[in-house]
Amino acid sequence: MTSSMTKPNKVDSIAKENIGKIALQKQTEGTMDTTATEMQTEIHKGSNSKKSYEEEIWETVDRALKDDAIKGDFYVVVLFKKERHLQNIVRQYFFYRNSCPTPEYDQTVYHVRRMDRKIKYLWTVPDVATCKWLPLRVNELPDEQLHLVKMIQDFNSGELEKVARKMNDEFILVK
């Protein structure tokens, strides 16, 4: 064994195994329905127990600022992916890019001004199911979820795509 490699920690192996077992058990117990608020609460805990969502964002910003390929303003994208076989486990992927991405499901996008490190929240598009049923229940939702409904409506109507194209200085065909 070289000095750069470490022996796997037995506790880490047990914890990973238990997480999988617990997730599988929960999945087989019944429906895995979660509200948008519950999902948002879990998401903002961060991708691991040591970092918050905001810490992950700032770490991604710091990586982008050190990258010579990123010259001006840039975008931080967060993708949310469910595990294929364990649908109650959601992973977050944080990355940066030069151009504004095309809006898609399970995505949050931020614009970062390099000059002063100001972050502007652009949008969140939840999963397909939430995009279908949340706007239908708009009268039942608490006020804090109405902004999400508006984003879903803007995604469905193509308004978010227009925002992305404008941010990229792309030609927008007007019908």
C-alpha cells in the first residue's frame, strides 16, 4: 500500500451499506411520495452531512474563479438525480460553465458576476411529476411555493429558454 492510499474505514463501509439497506427498505414499504417542500428541505442540507447547499455553491464558484478557461461571468448549475434503483435517494451535482444552460428538469441555475462574485438565482425546474401536478394545486399551496409554480409555468411556456438565450446573446426567433 502506498502512502497516498488509505485503508477503507470499516465504519464508512458499514454506513454506506446501511444507507442502501435503509433506502431499499423504505422503498419497499410503500409509496415514496414527497412534497416539494420536503424535497427542498432535504436538498438544502447539502450533498453530504458536512457541507450545506450554500457551501457547495460557494465551493463551485471558487473552483470556477481558479479555472483559466472561465474568463468572464459564468453559471453554476445544480442537477438533482435520483438513484436508478433507490428512488428515495437524490444526489446533487454542482458544476460551472461559461454559457447559460438550456432549462431542463431537475435543474437549478445561478449567474455569477466574476467582477464582484455576486450570485443571481435564475431558476429551478423540479422533476417531471412536480412540474405536472404542482400548477394544478396552486390554490392549495403555501405562499413560499408560488414562485416555484411561476418558474414551472415559465419553463412550460418557453420563457426560461428565452432567458437562457438572452443570457447567451443568442438570436431569439419571435413568432
